[in-house]
Amino acid sequence: MRFTDRLIAALRPKLRRYEVWEEGGLGLRVTPRGVKTWTWYYHHEGLSRRLTLGPYPTVPLADARIKLADARKLLQTGVDPGAVQIGRNRAERAAATVSELAEAYLEKWARPRKRSAAEDERILRKDVLPTWGRRKAADIARRDVLNLLDRIVERGAPIAANRTLAVVRRMFGWALSRDIITVTPCSAIRAPSKEARRDRVLSPDEISALWRGLDSPDLGMSKQIRLALKLSLATAQRRGEVINAEWAEFDLTSEKIWTIPGEKSKNGMPHRVPLSRLALALLSEIKAVSASSRWLFPSTRGLGAITGPAVDHAMRKGRAILGIGDATPHDLRRSAASHMTSIGINRLVVSKILNHAEPGVTAVYDRHSYDAEKWSALTAWNVRLEEIIGAEQPVAKVVSFSR
């Protein structure tokens, strides 16, 4: 007898398990419940053994014959094919699940290196782990990634789908570099949604409304977030650098400067931010709120600082009172930069304040700190900011510095 798919389909379950064989040794075991499994009996070192080749039709007839031929080749070389399969099964059981991979990625890569590690964790726990958590990381295919992104887009969150792809791509890329997987399922997958580049700049009237709104008792926003937004506008620094700032980074007496460590800055380089009188006044308020915490803006829910998503959410929720339309925390930094150039501050100096990475050989050799230029520019901006918000006592005359 020789197996065919038609013959296999005709094999009906019986009260007891039975096996059917074809010439050459390939067998098919049929259980009382109708489960059909490929099997092969052989002898190794004088002992009779059985090798399971997989269930039918998951393993089709042609594949079963290939598996049998491979097993015979091993046996001919003196290797027990059953022992090889046991080793493979153990390795598969020990392989990392997506949940285990996610935790390893967060612990060993994201948290030590990324200021946005908390956001990576939030994305993984919200959309990735509920779907893939128990699956083996090596079993995730490109189609799984596409299906995941499609579901996020279909629920009306196209930008969230882009962010999820970015995190999943980084996680599997890290797994590939650590030999946890042999191929990444994210290759050749494009972001599902096109994102328009934001160019939102708050007008003077909007900045004035924002500042007044942040002082409003009707605004349902924590004191930490209110002050973080003000400090972002006054210093023109990134949201993540502001909310993750620690008091140890500040010299408030002699130099009056904030040194952002390289591990916290986007370009990996330490960044010195001169503190104007307005910034120092804000820091005095912040100190009264943070008390003995090492963080300027400690979270009320844990040991760390407040998070970026919390700031974003609070600003979205308070838009009506703040009078800022669709503005985001990052727009405050862009607005500060734009208003600095509008009062005559050189673009190079503004770039230094923003700590933008510079291309080219000149940037490598230019080690000038620009502290004096940055101090003049931030003082000028803060004077202009005080004029905009209607402060009664401007700290100094506007200083326009050009290089």
C-alpha cells in the first residue's frame, strides 16, 4: 500500500487507536478521536524506537516523506534521529516568548539607553503583549506584524500604529543582534500611516493665554505638569529632558547653569543650558513642590519622574482653558526657538540652545561651549516672554546677540 490524500481521508476512527503502514516504513496512527499522526519505527544500537513526524494534515504527505528521508540519513550516519528531535523540542520549549523578549529588551536595552523607555513599555503592554505575549518570539512572522498594525489602524489610531511598529522593530532588531531570533519579522514593513511634519508655533496671544491658563485654579492639572510646561517654554528644552531633570544637574548658585547629561540628551552629548532669572524663579517654585525628591517633577504614583504621556494627556485635556487649540508640549520648544529668531537671535545660537546635532567635520572640532551666547539669547527670550505674559517687572532689557 502507498498513502494518498484520498486514502488518508478514508481512514476512520475506531474504538481503539490503530496504525496503517506503507512500504518503506512510513506509518499513520489514528486515534479514537480521529487525530492522525505520522510515525516511523526504527532500530538504533539494538533497540527499537519510534519517531513522531508530526500531525496530518499540518504535516502533509509530501513533507512527511521528506522528514522520513532526513531521519534515515541521520540513522545511516550513526545518529539517533529521535534524540535529535528531543533536543529540538527542548530548545523550542526553552525559546523566549514575546513576553520574555519584551522584558529583556526593556531591562537590557531600552531602560539604560532611552529616555522614552516608559513609552516603549506602555505600547508593548497595550497592543503587543495581549496578542503575542505567549507566542515564541521566533514564530512571529511578517504577516503577524501586518495584522497587528491593521487592527490598530482600524480602531482609528493610525499614528499609534506607526509608534507600535517603531517599538516592535527596535525590539526584534535587538533580539536579532543578541541571536535570540535569526530573522526579524519587521523587514520591509513600512509605517502604515503618513505623518505630517508639525510646524505649529504659538502666537504671542496664545502664549499669554497659555501662561494665564496654567495659573488658573479651574485647570485640572497637577502643579508639577504646570511648572514643567512653563520651564519647557522658558528654556526651549525637550519635554523628556525637562520632566526627567534631576536637581544634581543644576548649579543654582555660582554658574547658574543646567547641565543635561549625555545619556539624557537626544544626540548623546552633554548640554549646558544657562539659567535666566525667569528660569531661576520657576526653579524656586519647582523646588517648593518637589521638596526632598531627587527629581524636579516627581511622579505621585511611583519613585520616578512624571511621564511624557501624562504631560501630553494633561495638555490635551486642558486645551479649552489653556486657549492653545491643538498645540502639544513639543510645540512650546518650537515656539520658543521661533520667537528667539524673531527678535534677532542668530540661528546658530538658537541651534546650540536646542542642542541640535551638527553634521560635518567642523562640528567635530568646534568645542566652543557657546555659554555666553546662549545666556544672552535665553535672557533676551525670557525678557520677551515676560512682555508677552504681562509680567509687571521685566528682568532686563532685550538683548539681541548675533555671531
